[in-house]
Amino acid sequence: MLDTLIETEEEKRDLAAARAPAADGVTLMHDAAAAADDAVRAAVRDLNKWAAEARAGKMRTGELTAVDRLMLADTSGAAGAADYNEILTADELERSGRALEKLPPADRARMERLLANAKSPQEKAYLMKALAAGHGVDDVETFGGKIHGKDPAWLQRHLSPIVTQGDSLKDEGTDPGNGANINTDLQSFDGQQWAQGGDGREGTCVASTTVTARAMVDPVYALGLTGGPGGQEDDPAAFRRRLVDEQHRMHQEGHGEAHWNGMDLKGQTEISNKEISPETGSSYALHEVRDADSRRTILPEIEKAVADGKPVPFDAEGYEADGTRHGHSMMIVGQEGDKLEIYNPWGKTTWVSEDDFVNGGMAKASDSRLPNAYAVHLPQD
């Protein structure tokens, strides 16, 4: 009886021959499932983008003509690629239209006069952006007085901290020394970059990312930083002082470490919700994404938020051979196809691929010390 339990050499060869195609079949099934999952995710990404780009329909208000709604949806800044620099995001178009509808008749009439007297489509769009950010008509009127009659270049320089150039998506490779993308856009006001500590050296990356995020969605706040109390300054040194003071304020608000050196995830969640949420209408929730699967799973939600115009802060990290850890906060501010636009508070933006985000390629947005995204602060509708 025991002899029948012993495999002969012929049986072993037959089993091995059967095992190879079976393994190949399992591999093919796995690859097919992965491809199907990627296709679904790509379809969701593209549908979100197309839905966001149906822009004029987002502004559901009878207080503006169809021509006005279309004009506001299409108005971009003077510099950069028009498609990447629309003044009003999809979410802001919807929020501003809803806010206009809810105004008492007297305030609505004041707002309509401000819009009617605007000297350019850009001026009109920034007025609506201020309304979308939650400002009352009194504040919008004061803001309107500061920007009235300014040319589109002045408006963009003072009110839009991020400008995306038309050639920014071009892949020019990476620096062989540190793995960072060569093709980057410096983000600055009159030559002074929107950078942590003013020069990118302080450890206030979380606070600095939050300051820039708020300036992106609130032009009244942005003008206070660039133009000062009167809104008319063109002084890069004064801007730097105000920018760093505000970064320090938020660093302390988030209970950041002494000597302007780092902030934990709890503090980041707190300042995101205090400083960005009121302007976007969305609270921010922390998602830890410490492996490729979790990063891949959260991508569609990130891309939907970005398509709507809501900045998404995230954190990256890396470890040296001796265990020394490096960490940094950045922000996803744009999406095009399978590319994500990253703002780094060292004062620049660049594009990385979805694969870079998922599989440890975030050195391209920073440097080789910081390959892995590990935490995302996602806007919750």
C-alpha cells in the first residue's frame, strides 16, 4: 500500500509540467485583474475631470446671465496656460453662485453693482472667488475697492500664488544627484518665492503649505500677504516678512516643534480644518497611506478633490541606511491625465505621475531623501 504513495519520476515530471501552465494562468488572471482595476480607476479619474470641466453649469444662479456664467467659467490669469490657470475652480463656481442666490436683496444688489462695474473679466472673477471663499458683501466690497481697475497681470501676481506654465508637463528628466525633476516652475511674488521661511530652509513645511493653500482659495487673504493692509504694495521684502510671520503663526497654531522645526499629523489636521476648510466648505480628514495599495486606493478621491479645485496636502518621508528619518509636507494642486501637479513649499511646483505617487517616486517633487507619500489630508464633501 505504501508503494502507491511514492511518486515515480514520471509522475513528478507530469506534475511539474502541469504546474507551469497553472502558475502562468494564475499570473495572467492576476495581471488581468490589476489591469481591470487600473482601467476602472483611470475611467473614474477621467469622469471626475470631465465633470469638473463642465464649468459653466456649476454656477446655478438666475442672478447672472448665461453669457456672464460662461465668461466667469472661462476666465484665466494673464500668465501661464489658460486651461491650467482658470481663476474660479469648479467648486468655487458652484459655491459663488449659491452664495449669490442666498444674499438678502440689498446685498445682492450691491454685489451685482460690483460685478457690473468691474473693469475686466479677471476682476469680476476674483470678486466671485472672494464670495465663494465665504466673505460677506462688506468684505468683498472693500476688497473690490483695492483691486478695482487693476490690469490682469497685477491681479494674477497679487491674488494667485500658483501659476502653471504651458510647458510644465514636459518631461525633462531628473537631476542625477538628487532625483528631483529638472522641469519645475518657481512660484513667487515679485521674485520672492512662496517658500517656507522665505528661502525654503525652515522646518515650517506644514504651516507653509497651509498658508499657500489658503491663499489659493481666498484672494482676500492672498492680497493681504502680497499687497499689505492697503492692498497696493509691490514690495517683495515686505511680502516675505508677512509670509514668514503667517507661516510662524500657523506653526504655533498647530503646536509645531520649537525652532520652527516640524509638526505632527494631528497639528496638521487641526490647521487644515481651521485655515482651509472655511474657504472650501470641506473639512479635512487624515488618511495614512503607508503602502502602495493604500496610495493606489485613495488616488481617485485625491483626483476628484483636485479636479474640483480643492488643494490636497500630503506628507512624504524617507530613511537613510542608519535609520535617520526625513519628512516633508507638500500639496497636490492640479491633475492632468495620469499626472499630478505638486506644490513644494521650497517655492516650486512640478508634475509627477500617478505611478510616482503610488510606488515611491516622490523624490521627483522634492529630492531622494523623500521618496514615499505616507499621509494625505483629504477634503470631505
